Amino acid sequence: MSTPHSSFSLRPVLEKEKLNGSNFLEWYRNLRIVLKQEKKDYVLEKVLPEKPKTNVQHAERNAYDTHISDRVDVCCLILATMNSDLQKQYENVDSPIDIITSLKGMFQEQARTERYQTVKSLIECKLPIDGPVSPHVIKMMGYIDNLAKLDCPISQEMATDLILQSLSSSYDQFVMNYNMNNLTKTLTELHGMLKTVEPNIKKDTPNVLMVQGGNKFKKQGKNKGKGKSGWIANPSKLNPSPKFKPGPSNVDKFHYCNGSGHWKRNCEKYLENLKNKKISETSSSRLKQQ
């Protein structure tokens, strides 16, 4: 003896999260799925025809009566899956088409703004050069999931490309290998791969300048004077300051003129006598060396 197939209902999907204004697109998508399963989705598109006359065929009368019954069911389902504020607003509307049209006008502009902001955040999301990769990928996956809820799903390949191009230059070799090998991974699998290679990538990233203690630096590259950051290891060696020679003291007396505050070679009396050849050439040569 065969047992009849038990019917099942998808209505708990709608009852799980009622329409509250911020989830209109997701709620509307679930509503259409439920009504399609119940073969009542046509009432969201077809206007109720005029009431048939008494002399019409029986099938036409039944179709009209079914449409009336389905309209009532769908209206009740829509109201039952709304929050209390929206229920009060639409409790006297008996047309599912009118309710949905009004809801679209009320919430679709809000959903469009949210969709734009999510796309903008997704495109601008970049991994800092030393940033942890796992929180970054999780954040991008959240944006991608939110776009799907906003009725704007992204393909698996596009989502993968967006995540790969958002990585820092440290992951260039990983991205090249991924593309060259034509890998096809889910976002969760890609997330796991990036977490696995992250320690090796950070270990292989060279430090341009490392402080070893004091003013000593460990430098890499051909530029021995400064690193990539422009820091000079020992600026005093590159630009040594000239040695300073003190001038003559104002206290010391110059025996030739009995004056002070000048060198012999700057003595006016000495230079005048030298000009008049009153000083021998030997003494002049010795004084010039001073």
C-alpha cells in the first residue's frame, strides 16, 4: 500500500526574518521563491480580471475564484512576514501587486544606495604591505555576500579576481602562480591558501634598514650611504665638518709692532717695511710660512 507524498512548505524561510525595511530585496526574493513553490507567484504580476458573467463557462468561473483565493492568501502571507509598523500601513490593501509596488518605491532606492556603497568599499579594499591577510579576505567576502543579498551577485571568478588584485605586492608571486596554474578555488579555499603562504611571504620580505644598536645600521643594496628610506647611516662621514683654526689672541703682543689681535703676515708695519725692502728675504720667507 503506497503512502501519499507529504507536502512541504517553504514559508518558514519568510518567517525566519520579517520585512523591516533594510532587508527588502532579500525578503522579496524569498517571497517569490515561496510563491513559486506554491504556484501562486502569478498574483504578483497578473491583475485580477473582471468578474465573469453568469453565463460564462465553468472553467473561467473557477479560474476567477482561484485567483481571488490566491490573492487573499498572498496578501495574508505578505502581511504576516512584515514587522508591526508595516502591517498597520498595508492591512487594508487587498492587492498583492499594489503592496509590492508601494514597497519597491519605498525601499529600492535605499537598497540601491547600499549596493553602491558596498561596491565602492569592495573596490577600494586593499591589503596594507604588512597587514594580516585573513581579516582582509574575510572583510572582502562580507562585501561580496552583502551584494548577493542586495540582488547583485558576483560570479566566483570575478570575486576571486577582486581579492587577488587587492593583495599587496608581497603576494605578486602567489598571484602569478595561481593564474598560471588556472586554479579554480572557492573563496573559502582561497582564504585558506593565503593563510598558509602568509608566514613564508612575511619571512621572505627583506628589511631595508635594521637598527642593530646605537647609530649602526644594517643596509642592503648598492647605495651604501643611505637606504630606501633616505636615512643616512653616518652623516658625519659623508660631510665632515672642516677643522677650525683659532685666530690670534687679543692679549698676545706682536714684538715687531708691539700690537695685538693679528698675525705677523697681517701686520701693517711689517708689510710696509717689507715693501720698502727693510726686511731681508730670508726673514720674509720665514714669516710667510707662519
